[in-house]
Amino acid sequence: MLEKLAKQTAVYGISTIAVRFLSYLLTPATVCLAVPLYEKLSLLKSNWKAIFAGILSGVITTLCSVFVMSKLFHLTHEEYVTLLPKSITTAIGMDVAETLGGTAALAGAVIILTGLLIPEGIKNAQISNVFPLMYGALAIFAFAFIVIALTNIPETQKTEGKKVAETSKYSPLSFRHFILGSVAIFVYVGVEVGVPNVLQKWLQNPELNVLGSGVNATYWLLMLVGRLLGAMIGSKVSAKSMLMVVSSAGLLLTLGAMFAPNVPVNLPVFNGAEGFGLVNVPVSAALLVLVGLCTSVMWGGIFNLAVEGLGKYTEKASGIFMALVCGGGILPLLQNGIVDLTGGVGYLTSYWVIVAGLAYMLYYALIGSKNVNKDIPVEE
């Protein structure tokens, strides 16, 4: 079970970093779509009824078609919600699919494929042609409603049986190393998000005027590279050693960024339509970007150490882990609070939060990950 969970965690981590990297590139492109719409604002206002009818028919058609196909091909809920946003903007559709419980990376691929397969005739269609499409969508909606109403959906019946064993008095929280590992996961996600979050705000200061999102894209790209490298060497290096090394390296890089002289360096970043290029940034920013290589493999290391020796409690432990990703919203909030308290000049000062987080993860790798509760029975 542990090996299966580790593989699933690796796949989830790689896809998550890839999605974040794509999101940083897609979001500015999505915003750019507003420019031609604004230029035609008067035309949009004069045709709002037809536009509303077109949007309504399109939404109904895509939702119903996906639902009907999901029924016909017996798709799972995850596959169904992944296909739902196939006809909207990629950046938004990926977030929608992930929120509904689908796979964001697959949703992005489906949305892009949908755009590539749109016939040329649709691109040149007139607004007056939308009404037959709307009536067709309403017909599909009515048909789908009838199918759902007449479909006998079997309910899962709970079978009454003999109670095999009494409820255990133990839980994952009975293990000290798991509790400390849960805190490490909370801290890790906060560090992972907090580093690029404050970095982007700092670089967008009028004094620096650097395209922060491009620098952040490089951070997430390095996380993806680090995750792939970690997957290759993970079988040869223990989780404890890997977490110890990357926590130490991240700690040194962050401290170096905080106390480095204000020396400009050229950093490779993604500059939108221009592709990859060099941007002049402070050396502190370059060091913080390199932290992405360190944070890329921390999740897997913490997870393996925290669930080691849990046995039958491993599944419940994974659920607790998922709840503690909220650290990604709390630690960056604390960082930004420090920036506000210093009058908007303490961007690098706020990285003491990151230093504390990395120091804790180093402590967990060295000391806190030891299982001191081996007397608790973990067999089924």
C-alpha cells in the first residue's frame, strides 16, 4: 500500500507542478482576450440578446453532450467533471476541473484539443445562426432530463454483518512522527507557495519593475525539473537523506537571498510571445528562484517519513495530509502581513517565515521523523 501511495503522490506532484507552470503562462494570455472585446463594446451592447442566447445554448449543449456521453461510455465522476469545462478558456477550465474533483492537466489537453478541432465554418458563423443551435440545445436538455428521470440508479446497500473487531483506540494521531510530519506538510505547502508569491510582488515594485510572473514561471519550471529528477533518484536515496539535503540547500539559498548584496544578474525567464529570454533581476531573486529545485521533492520525502510504520492507519493519514495543504494560504498571508507592517519595504524580511519553515523541515528530517511509537499495533 505504501508503494502505491508513493507512486500516486509522485504522479500527483508532477502533474500539479506542470499545471501551475502552464497557469502562469495562460492567465496573462486570457486577460489579453479582453482587449478586442473592449474595442467592440458598443457592438456587444447592441447585440446582447443574441450573445446571451448563444452563450446559453453553448453552455447547455456542452453540458448535456458531456453528460450523455459519460452515461453511454460509463465514465467515472472524475472523468466526467474533467470533460465538463472542455469548451471554455484553458486557464479557467483547468481550475474548474480541479475544483470539481477532476484532473486539471487532462482538462487542459481536452480544451486545447477542442479548440484545434473547431471547423473553419464555425469561426465565420453569424450571430443570426445561433437560434437553431439554441433550440437544438434545449431539445438535448429535455431529452437528457427524460433519460435521467427514467433511469433506475441503484443505490449502494449497506450489508449488515457481524462486527469483526472493536473500534481501535489508536489513530494516525497516536504516532508522534506523523503529527510532526503533518505539521511539516502544512509548512511545506506554505513555503512552496510563499516563496514565489512574495517574490512576484517584490519584483513588480516600481523600483525594480520586473515582470514577476515570468520569473515565477521559471520557479515552477524548476520545480517540475526537480520533481522529475527526484523521481529518478528517489529509489537510490532514502527519503530522510533527500529531505535533509533539500531542506539544508533551501535554507542556505533563502538566507543567501536575504543577505546578498544588491547586485543585478541575468536570469532566464519566459517572456510570453518572445519565449525564453534573459531578465535583469537582483541576485536575491535568482537565489529564491533556485529554491524551487529544493521544494520540488519535499512532499514525497515528508509523506514517506510520516506514514512509515503506520500500517492500517496509512489511509486515514493520507486524508489528514490533504486537509493540511491549507498552509499554502496561511504562511503567504503571514509573509504579506510582515510586508504591510514594514510599510511595503520588508519583502526580503518576510522570508524569515520561509527560513523558519525550512528549518523545521530540516529538524523533521533529522529528529522528528523517528517512529517512537512502535509499540502500537498496526496490523489489520
